[in-house]
Amino acid sequence: MERIAYRGKSAEVDLTAIDRIEKGLKDIAHVLSLMDEGSFGLCKVCGAPIDLSILEQAPTSTECSIHRFTRWR
Ligand SMILES: [Zn+2]
């Protein structure tokens, strides 16, 4: 929680919620750019097609089932 000024008053705001929303918007913009490039649905690590079941649940996924939970970075 962080205290911010709002309309002349002080308010407690959970900035982690705003950070999550901001990251979500960045993920969506990135996926839209992948669609433009024609590489949507391909793993950014190995280039393999991402399982449809993963994309159905998380359309912003950029890793296949193998690389999704591995720390390759
Ligand atoms: Zn992969």
C-alpha cells in the first residue's frame, strides 16, 4: 500500500494491483504485435507451436508446455 494525494486528500492505494494491470496491458500489446508478425502461438524459446489448451486458458502465453515452467532466462 502506498499513500498518494487524491483530490486534495491522502489515500492508501495498492500499487501492486496497478502494476499487475500494467503488465497485463503490456502482455496484450506484445501478443498483438506477434499476431501482426505472424508468430502468435509459437514458443519464444524453441519456436514450437504452443498447445491450444494453453492458449485457450492464457492467450498471452509465449512459451510452450516444456518452457512454460522452466527458468530459461
Ligand atoms: Zn518451447
